[in-house]
Amino acid sequence: MPVRHARFLSFLFVALIFLAVIRLGLFVPLLTGLVVYAAVLRLAPRLVPAGAMLSHREKWLSVALIAGVVVGLFIAAGLGLHLFLRNGGGVHDLLQRIGEIVESASAYLPAWLVKALPQQESLLPAIGAWLKAHAAEIGTFGLGAVKMLGYVLLGMLLGSMVAIHEVADEKAWGVVSTRLLAQIGRLRDSLWQVAAAQLKISSVNTVLTALYLAVALPLFDIHLPLTKTLIVVTFLLGLLPIVGNLLSNTAITVISLSVSFEVAVASLVFLITVHKLEYFVNARIVGSRINARAWELLLWMLLMERLFGAAGVVAAPIFYAWLKAEWLEWDAPPVAEVESPAGQA
């Protein structure tokens, strides 16, 4: 069988498993497992360099130590984020405030705009009531949250175990197993590339938003409520390509409306400008890593959302980066076709 055919079949097999896991609602443990798996393999060469004369036990202990540190850091970061969002004005308060503003939007909008929205008497209060109801749900830590936490911990445990086994085990794999493991490695690399690129993009967007909310507006004696929460939410939502930026922009604009209509317009203009800048940054950072444009990611996210729901939106950039990398390999001509004919210079 030609190499490219074998590669395609191995990709197809692993890709079907990946999509089936998402369909079964197990994307959270898959994602956390891949993140820990990728992080451990990135850090492992620092303690277990290639060619190091270490026993199997020493390798296992070294990689297990790295995995423990990685998992501990993720757990500590998650707990810190949870405490921040629960205390001192968190997501619950943010949604509650947005719901109140939307529910009584006519009090903030100018008269000419209120008249231009004949349906707002019934539509906006309904939207506001829905947001406030869901804000109350977010404030509770029920069975669903416990189940999700269990999925996260299970995924991290499995990811660390697979990484330890891959680095410490010196077993020789067969041809089929080697090809399947290579595809898992490429999926891991795609996750790492997308995560690193989106982290940079979200950081740039968050810094610019923080300068606007915490520096520019206070210079004009304008202080938005829940500024710290808005900055944190901007960073977290910014980790979602394109969609996250739209959600954070909407939240900031609605909160600005509680101050005045003019401040809301100024915030909207600023955020649109930053959003346009993000397209250039996105094209440079993400495009250089996975050869994808913003419209390609948006189209793929739309398709994955229709097939798999919210999990598909998060999985779409990872899967598309993996697919695009494999496509370029399949599309490349065989080596024999690109070699210079014998006798030519």
C-alpha cells in the first residue's frame, strides 16, 4: 500500500474516533487529556533528554514528577479562577447586571432609538429575564458541575498516564500501531499550535481592552461596573476563536450602556476597531501556524456547531488544523515526482 494511502486510512480511523467522542459528550475529558498530554511531552525532554542513560524506573519517576506538576498547576489555576469569579463580582453578577440593563433598555436608549424598536417592549424584557435566570443557575454548584469536574480530572489523569507511558516505555510498536500513534501525535501538535496561537491573540485583545476599561475611560471620569470581571471574561472568551471576541464585545457594550448611550457607542467603536486589528493578528499568528484564514475557521466552526453543538465550536480549530496539515501532506507530489531527472544539473 502506498505511504499516502496508509497515512490517510490512519487519519480517517483516528478522526472518526475523535468525532465520535465529541458526539458522545466526552469532549471535556478529551480536551483536558490532550492538553496535559501535550504539556508533559513538551516539558519531558528537560528532565529526560534524548539519549540520556537512565533506567526505566528513573525515566518513569522523572516523567511522573513532571505530570504531577502540570496537573497540580492546572488544578491550582482552575481553583484560583473559580474563587475570583465567585467573589468580588463574578460572572453571576455580570450576567445579572446585563439582564437588568437589557430588561430596562428603554431607560438607557435615546427616545428616537426607542421609537425605532417597536418590538422592544416584549423582546428585551424577555431577554433580560432569561439572562437573570441563568445567572442564578451559574451561582449554584450542582450535580452537573460535580460531573464536569470529574470529567476534567479524569481527562488530566488519562493524559498524564499516556504521556508517562509514551516517554518511559521503550517498547517497539508494530507498523499499524506506529501510524495510529503518529496521528495522535499530530492531533496533539494541532492542539498545541491552536492553543498557543489563540493564547497570544487573547492576550493582545485583553491588554487593549484593559487599557480602554481601566485607563482610558477613567481619564474621562467614567468608571464601568465589574471592570475586573469584564477583563477576565475577555481573556477567557478570547481563547475561543472569533466567537469569543463577539461575546465579550457584547458584554462590554451592554455594561457601557448602563453609564450612558454615548459611552456604549464609544465602547462599540473601540471594540470594532480592536476586532478588525484582531483579524490581522489572527491571520499572522494562526495562519502562520496552521495555514488557515479567519473565514476558513469561521466556516468550519459553523459546520461543527451544527453537528456537535457548543463542543464543536471549541473542537473545530483543533480538528481543522489537523485536517489542513494532513491535507497538505496528501496533496504533496510523491518524492519520485519531484526529484530531478538523471543527468540534469
